[in-house]
Amino acid sequence: MAKLFKVALPHRWHHMSNEQVITKGNFMDPIEIYADFYSPRWGHTDKYTFALAMDRMEVRHNARRCAAIWNEDADPTWQGEPLMGTFANDSIHPPANILDLFLRIWTEWRDGSLTAEEAQTELDELTGYVNAGTEAKPKSDFWRKWS
């Protein structure tokens, strides 16, 4: 039986058998995945685009954008308009660790643990979690003025 091994080129798993290379997925090519977050301010969902590449993860919503930049020896650094400010503008109040959760999807994709389809599935799961919290906010007149 042939062995599964990781080659020097990062994020590609190869199975060698009879001079044939089978690749799980091309994790070097950038991908885009999407999240539809419910905005109580506007009363509908808004599409956020997550562009994943090896060196950065960019999050776009309309004209607003921010990016997490990969650092080999440190945590990724965020640049651009703060995502939490974009969420607050739309009255979306995600959990405090939401940036870490987005980074987890990106790093798992970067490491080859998630395909593009799996990254989308996990972002959908996370979006459902955020939307459930947003939609569960109190709806009385008293609380509406604070959302």
C-alpha cells in the first residue's frame, strides 16, 4: 500500500502510486466563500465575502473591507476597517471571539485541512450561530433603541 505524505510545497497532500500523483485539492489557489449575516438595522441579510489566500484573508461588505495578514512567527495582524465596527454599524453583535473563529477557518484551509467546499460549510455553520444570536436579541421598544 502506498503511503500518504506531505511534500515540501505546503498544503498539498499527495498519494504516490505507480508514478501517479493524486492531489486532495489545490490549496494554493485563492478562494472566495460567502456569509449572509442578518442585519437588524436593515431587516434583511447582508452578504459578506471572505477571500482566502495563503498570505491573507480579506473580508468585504459593500465598500468596507479588512484583511488578516499572515505572519509566519506571530498571530495574523488585521488591517483596514475593523470588522467589528462594520458589524456594529449593521446592528450585528457576534460573539467576542468571532475574529478568532474566522481565523480558524482560514488557517485550517491554509493548512490543507479544509477544501473550499468544507470552508464554505464551516462558514455557513458559523454564520448560523451568529444569526441565531442576532435574531434572539430582545425586540421590545425599550431594547430596539439600543440595538
